Amino acid sequence: MEQVPPPAVPARAVLRPRDVLELLKPVTWFPPMWAFMCGVVSSGVPLSDRWALLIAGMILAGPLVCGNSQAINDWFDRHVDAINEPQRPIPSGRIPGRWGLYIACIGTIISLAVGFLIGPVVGVATIVGVAMAWAYSAPPLRFKADGWLGPLVCAAAYEGVSWFTGAAVMAGGVPDSRIIWVLCMYALGAHGIMVLNDFKAVKGDAQSGVNSLPVQLGERNAAEIACWTMALPQVVVIILLARWGLHWPSAMVAFSLAMQAVLMQRVLAAPAANAPFYNATGTTLYVLGMLTSAFGLSVIV
């Protein structure tokens, strides 16, 4: 068994807020908060007196559920991180002892409490999101070790559950079925985005037994699957919006997809080198399409 190197710095006896914040990774909060706002927009409900619920929902989607998922992931990856990224808060000793696990558990409890304070439907959605976070990282399920299930669970939580939560906060209950159709398509398409994220850690995943799609299938095949997975659900969204009479939003999403298709050619030419480029360009077009669809839905629901 490979020996884990000693912490990069001596373990601290007291937690520092900046180390806890680093553990929660604020940079990762944007995708679920964006999806949450798409849900808010798609509901078609005026903000009026719902500002407090809106703010609570954004905190729930970002710092709480997403931040908590980062703490869960880092705790269960601490042995691998000690080899590959020893500067992280847990392996470096800046988050001492079992505090990484305690923070994950406390974050789970607070997330569930806030979810149910907002409303019963949001509370149930929070249960689903938190359960996905634990199942993704923690044994015995540890979906992140599977190149198919891992990205799917992550995409469903980041995009699908967050969008559903935003719409439910505003609607005060289960959102319109057309909203659910569209959010499911965008959550499915985000599977491809998650696969592209795996290209940055192919070597480390292969060494630590994480069977990401690039590890399983090779970079070219994994990139093709990622591109098709991102594209086909958007085609369904385009068709749905057109059938519902939302011709301008449908056309705008189609234009966005056409631009993504052009950018995908660069990814396919050199997946590992160009995946970051696509995440900065094609993924931006993808999430703008989400917002466009949300504005369209707000007219008809």
C-alpha cells in the first residue's frame, strides 16, 4: 500500500475561517446558483414580496448544498489529495483531525433545515441534493469512481435540482411540467460538461482507481460522448420550445448550439489540451441557453 506523505504544514489546533471557506470552494457555487436563478426566472412569478425566499434559496443552492458537497468530497478524497494536492485544507492539516467530516455533517443539517424552512417541496429537493452529494463521494456508493454515474449525479444535482429548487421557491410548490422537462434536458446535457472537467485529472484518476470516461475509453472517445451528450438534450429543448410556441427562444438556443458545435471541433482535435478552452466558451453558451429557455418558459407557465 502506498504511503501517504506527511502533511505539508503542522496540523492546526483551531479552525480558521479562511481555511473553512477554502474547503467550501466558493468558485464552485456559481453553476448551481445560476441554475437556481434559471428556475426563478422560468417560474414566471414576480419577485414582489419573495425577496427573502429568493436570497435564502440562493444561499441554499450555493454556500450550503454546493459548499457542503465540496467538504464531503474533500473529506473522502483526503488520502488521494495527500498525494496529488497536499496543499488542500484537509491533507495540509489546516483543517485538523476529523473536522472535515464534522463540517460536512453540520453543513448537511443546516442545509436540510433551511430547505424545509423555505417550504416542504424545497425541503424534499434539498434531501435529494444532499443525498446525491454524499452518494457521489462517500462509500459504499461513491459514484464519482464511475465515469458514467459520477458525472450524471453531479450534473443532476448542480443543474437539475438547483433549477427545480428555484422554480419551487417562487411557485410555492411543484413547478409546471414544462419547466421540469426543460430542466431535465439541461441536467442531462450537463453530464457532458462534467466529463470534460475530468480531462484535467486523467493521470491522477488512473493512478487512484477513479474510472472516469477519459480513463475508461480514451480521450477522443470520451470527448465525442461528452459533445453528443451536451448537444442532443439541447436539440430536444429546441423542439419543445418550438412546439410550445416559443419560436424566438427556440431559435436563440439553436443558434447557441450551432456555435457550440463549431467550438466542439477544437475539443475533439485535442481533448485534454482544449477542454479548458471549451469550458470557458462552449459552456458559457450552454448556460446562456438555459437562461434563454427560462425566459421563454416564464411567458407560458
